[in-house]
Amino acid sequence: MVTIVVDAAIRDKLLAAADSQVELRDESGRVIGKYCPTKVEYPDLDVSTEELDRRMREERSYSAAEVMERLRRLRDAS
């Protein structure tokens, strides 16, 4: 990973918008990237830890390979 050190002014602008993604542009307006803050907050889903544990134990889960195979079949069927 490449590290870019920003000056205090850019840092302050990024921190002021730290609750959302920020589009970064150069002087001509060309998009050069997006800044995604490292602090991520997840919405409260009103699901208890016990309920999540139960779901993990009792509900069927699928491997990445199984999901990809299913998607391939759906694509090929259309």
C-alpha cells in the first residue's frame, strides 16, 4: 500500500467529512479517487447477540465457491 501524507488543511477537510465518503478531485475537476474513513459505524439492527449466534448455528451457510457456481448457473440460464 502506498502512503500519502496530507497537509493540515486537507486533513481538517477530510476529518470534517469523516462520517461519509469523500470524492477527491484535482485542480481541473478530474476525479482522482475517493476517501473512505477508517471509522465505520454499522446501523443498529435490533438483533441480539444470542439471535446472531443462533442463526450462525442453525441456518445454512454457503462457501464462496458455492455462491459463484450458483451465479454461473443463473447467468447461463438466462
